[in-house]
Amino acid sequence: MNSKEPNTTSSFPSFPSTRWWSKETVAVVTGANKGIGYAMVKRLSELGVTVILTARDNARGLKAVETLKGLGFDVFFHCLDISDHASILDFASWFKHQFGQLDILVNNAAISYNEIHENSVEHADEVIQTNYYGPKALIEALFPFFSRSMTTTRVLNLSSRLGLLNKLKNPEIKKILLYEEKLSEDLIDDIVKLFIDDVKKGQWKSRGWPENWTEYAVSKLALNAYSKVLANRYQGQGLSVNCFCPGYTQTSMTHGTGNYTADAAAELGVNIVLIPAKDLPTGKFFLRSSRGVYNDAYSKL
């Protein structure tokens, strides 16, 4: 993921001309009772993929599934709170017995307590736990079920441009994240712990952390870096890991404001996870902005 947007647009994945998937293709979408997650479940199901909708609120998740079934979509549901390790293990156990093999994982669930023009770090621990440690723990729990077959297992982490390195003003931390050969999960965890420590000491503003939606931005910075580590580790081994920033989208997090609808964002996200294996990249950050849609390698985040 480059520290700034490229100067030219690149070809964003269009709907695949070759249908490689079937009803046997299984996808999991987190945080999917509303917004982009819900729209991605709907679109994947419409295209014939077997989809599991997850949500941390059981009642809201069941209501979403009921609505989709009323529209003719046959989707499955299981409660999943990615901030709760016990919930993740329960989901993984259920998935093992119900399906056993996973082809597509969309880590969409995320939280932010800030209003659009606010920047509090009051909930830094919870935001980091949900937005970074949650997706990471879920990937680890479901990894034994990744098919990693000829069609390649696809992990798509919903991210944000707020987590790009150009938002980070601390040169020492930026240097660590740029050094791909040495970057590891432990180093990323250490950076996250340093941020939490700076918050507790009240010195986060002077330490060069992102200035907008700081706790959310750091959570996505860590998720982007972890995605890079994972993509590099399993390069050529049947696993594709990419990030996708849908742009300023009309969701509950933005209180319905934004330039794009959840359905439009979901269509782009689905196009990414359905790229045929022979064309499927890994270690990419797909970014939608008002100037177009770009994708670029993680080499510089």
C-alpha cells in the first residue's frame, strides 16, 4: 500500500467473465446485518455462492437473514462477535461441523465511536481489539478450513485510506512498517501496544499518530500491515489476502452520509473476491476515491 495514491488509475476488477464458483463455494462475511457487509452477502448469494452472514447481535443477524430469505436468497447465519475470542472459537467449531471448507472470508466487521469531525481516543482499546485483533484471530481460527485449492482461498479485509502510511508522522514507526523483510506480527503487535500506551499516558497527539479518527486509523494501519505479512507468507500457496477501502460510503458509521451506496461498495468488493485464480493478486490495497479506483502493492503501505 503506497503512502500516497498513484497518479494514474489502474484497471479495477470488473465482474468476472469466467464463472469459476458454484453453490459449493462457501463465503463468510462478518458484521453483515447491515451496510456493506449485508450488501456483500446479498450480492454473493445472488451470484450463487453459499454465504454465511455473521453479526454480533443475534436478533439483528436473524432479522437480516429473514429479510434476505424473503427476497429469495438462501443464506445461513451464526452469531459472531470478533472482539470476543470465545465467540470466535464457537463460530469456528460450528463452521467445522456445518461446512468444513472455506473459500472466501470477508472481514467487514469494525467499529468507531467518533462522529465524522470528532477525534476522541476514549475507546482505543475496544476499537483496536475489534478492528485489528478480531480479524486476525478469526483468520487464525478459520485457517485450518481454508480450501487453498486450485481456485485459491480469498481473504478480503475491509480497510480505510486512514490507515495508509502517509497518515503516520512518526518516522521510527514508519521505518519499521516499511521494512518488509523484517516486518512480523510481533512487530505490528508491539506498535499497537505502543499506541495504547501513548493513549494512556496522554501523549498520543505528540507522537506522530494519524490525526483523523486516530484510534480507528491505527487499527486499520495494523490490519493493513498484518495483511501484508500474511500475503507474503503464503505467496503461491493457494491463499490471496487483499485489503479494500470502499471510499466514503453511506453506512451507519458515517450516519448515512457519503459519496457511495453500500450496494455500490459491495459490488466492487465482490468483484475482487471473485477474480479468477489465474488473475487473482495478493498483497494489494484496493482504494476507491473521488478521482477513480486504484490498486497498488503493499510495498510501501
